[in-house]
Amino acid sequence: MALESRKKLRLGDILISHNVVTVEQLDEALKRQKQSGDKLGEVLVRSHMCTEDAIAHALSDQLKIPTVELAGRAIDEAVLNLIPSSMAKKYCAIPYSFSKENANVLYVAMSDPMDMMALDDFSIVTNYQIEPRVATPSRIYAAIDRAYGAQDAMEVASKYERERSELYGDEQDSRITEESAEVSNAPIVQLVRTMIESAIRQRASDIHIEPMIEQIRVRYRIDGALYERMVYSTKLLAAIVARVKVLGGMDISEKRKPQDGRITQVVDRQEYDIRVSTIPTVYGEKVVMRLASKNALMRSKSQLGLSEEETKVFDEIFRHPHGIVLVTGPTGSGKSTTLYTALSELNKEDVNIITVEDPVEANIDGINQIQVNPKAELTFANALRSILRQDPDIIMIGEIRDTETAEIAVQASITGHLVVSTLHTNSTAISVGRLVDMGVQPYLLSDALAGIIAQRLVRRLCPVCRRARQPDEFERNLLCIGDDGEVQIYEPCGCPQCDNTGYRGRIGVYEMMKISPAIRRAVSVHATTEEIRDLALKEGLQTLRMGATRYVLDGITSLSEMMKVSFDI
């Protein structure tokens, strides 16, 4: 199709002709577009009327332009140097390769291949004939970030140092005022914003800004492992920390005490809740930012990685009309995601659900969520007492931390409420002993417990570059497989698709203990952890070790990942 004829096509008409949206949805989106001034595609995606992929495929089909997958594609530096990152971001488009058939043709991935101004500008700036290809906006922005991110950050850092040098000369003056940290076009503001956006697009869960003797190291935690991403001069530390404190509502002048704050930032039309923690170290203040997407916690049950058998047990546990359901595991093991998924399943019109959290990690329509506030004396225990007078059917407690909370939770469950909560323990059987140690009477606990789920997260091997091999004798013993039979295990290698880590994404490993009459009797007579565990195993309990072993033998994860989560179990 000629470029001129593309001008006459409208995105709305294309989407209707391909049954991506209805006429009513398009009319509603156009009204919202007039109010917001955003692009129609952005409004449709933000309103959950369609997906980016659906729009991309409709455009590709209508315009007869192929789609391109940018994830894992290594773009040559000679191609990237043809246009500045500002231009790529402006048009949501990125050049990715030259044509093999025609040396004068440059392929450009675009979210809107009908944007004539973008096509003209790219052609003028690069001096090449432009051949558009279709890609989704989120994948284009992620590719821009991978390609230009570090370069942009270093340019901003250099700009800040130049400005600082002009102001203070050679003096090692680290003064920075709150006002300068808030100027929206200040280099340091751009640097912190770029750092957060880059981390989110690389699927990071945490950003670590660490002062060292001669430099500042910035590391991202991706799929549970830390990777160094940037290194800056120590001259930038005071400015970076001040900017983060301003965003997080912390005291900019207090540098001797640890502080906590919260930031809300929208990246690629998605809202992120960022918890900030600063702590003084010998070389200056260290900053850790925990990134959480409000939408990421809202998953369907099928996305948790449960097997068919585990799904049955999961449903059985949460089908109890009353009792305590515990989800246990260390920090960062996905407990909150499991709880929110369960609550979303239980969230019906005829059910009153109330949560007490610290903090509220995601807002769910139809659920009453309470934020703990110790300064106002709204603790878990105090909030729970008040909740019981609010006629709840289901109560979610963010975490059982003390005896008082544990006792009230048990009483609530016995009096006809379903109570779901988290606990920091290593396995299901240990959780029983932990609650008894907190002061809950065994006879009450046996009556209250409905089920316990222990979980961990393991990294998924990259399916593109994983390499098969035969396990040695030690590894066969670890996996509890004999010498007979051919068994293959896989190990990580690294490729552009997984950023050379060998892994991409994570999957849950679960240990689910239903509370049978036999286990209930054992709990009531204060049986040991080992006795409860042995009883559960006889009744078919699949331990974390068994689940992780299954993933290794299925080629989903590596032996080293299995050992991280279950070596001591």
C-alpha cells in the first residue's frame, strides 16, 4: 500500500473492521481522547478495551506491513547512531537494521506506521529510505531504553557535573537545596527519572544506589538476582539522594538516620508504587527503591504456575467458609501476589472482604482495604478488633507479626470468618510451631487452621539458549534419581533474548498442606514439626524440594536455582 493512501486510513476504522473494538467502545474512547489529548491507541489500551498486540496485528494486517519482535534483538551501534534517543522517544519508533537487499533502505520499528511526519523526519535525518515495521509501544520503549538508556544516563550525569563545576569550581562542595532537586528540567531530576524508567522496562523489582570509595554503583534486581547497570562519580551522590528524598516526601536535611518514603510514578501508562529506604553507610547514604506495579499483583490463578493437582488443593483450601489460611515464605517469594489472586477469586457481590495491610500494595474494587498507621495507633491488632464489628466474611491480614495479632486472628477464624495472612517461615509444618511459639494454644490452633501454603520463586531458564547435559552422580543423588534411565538437565548460557543472564522470568514453587483430621489431632496435642511433616507426607504432601526437582527435570529451571530454594528442606 502506498504511503499516500495510508493517510486516509484512521486507526478507529481499522480496529472496527478487524473486530478489535466495537463502535460503542470507539465512541467512548474518542470522548476520552478529547478530554485527555492522548493518542487513540493509548486511550483504548488504558481503558482495557483492547491490547497493544491486538492494535499492532490489526495495523499489520490492514497496511500489509510485517510486525517485528524487538525483545532480545541486538541492534548495531551504527544503526542507533543514525538518530538521537530524543527523536526515537518523540515518535515511539526505533531503527533496528539495514535491508540486506537494498543498502539504501533502513528498517524502523514503529507503533504508528501511518505517522507521515515521523517517516519524513527519519528519512531526512538518516538520509535513508525508511521501511516501517509494526511493533507495540511498550516493546519499542523497552528497546529504546536498552539501546540508549546507559548512554542517556551518562550524558545527564556529565551535564550535571559540568553545571556543578561552573557553580562551585574545583571545590568539593556537595551542597544541594530542596529547590534545585525539584526543578523539573534539572539534569539530576532527569537522571533519577531515567533510572526508574530503565529499571521498570528491564523488569527490575529493586534499584540499589550504593556509594563506594571512588564511585556510585547502581544495581537492578531482576528475577531475584542483582546486576550492575551503571556507575557514576561520587560527586553525584548528594544530588541523587536529595532528589529521591524530595520525591519520597522524606527529610532532605537528615543524613544520619535511616528514612522511609513512597513514590508514585507512571511509566508507559502504568502506575508504579515505589517504596524508598535510605540508610547511612561509611561512604554516604545508600538508597534502595522497591518497584511494584499495581497491575502486576492482579493475576489470574493460571498465571501463578500451579500444576493441575496444586490448583485443586489451592481451590480446596480457599473454599473453607471459616478458618485461617496461611501463605508462608521469605520476603520476595510472591506471597502478596498469591494472596491478591485468592482475594480476587473470592471477591463476589455477596461477600464482605476487609484487609489490613502495611502498606496497601494494590487497590481492588469491591474490597475494603485498611492501611496500618502506627502513629495513629492503628496497628494490625487494633485494626482487627475494629474490623470484627464491621460484619466481615473474609479478613486479610498483611502479616502476622506478634502474639496479639495471632490470637485475634485465631479467635476471628473460630467465630466464623475466613482469615488469610502471611507468615515468614520456611515450610508448612514449621508454621504451626511458629504460631504456638507466639502464644496461640494448640487446641485453638487445630480448630482454626484451614490450610498452609509455603512458596518460593525460581528463575525460569531462557528457552532460547538453555543447554542440555547429563547429570553427574552427585546431581542424580540431589534429584533423587537412580543410575538407570536417560535423564537430561539444563543449564543457563546467555543470549540477547535474556540479556545474557541465561534466565527470563520466574515461576512459583509451592508446598500446600491441607489440614486433615489426622493433622488437626496432631496439632491439638502439640506434635513436633517433624511429626506433622511426616503425617502430611503420608497424606500426599508435595514439598518445595519435590516441586523444584520437577521443574529441573522438566527443563524449566536449573539445579542451582533448585538448591537456592530447597537445599535445606
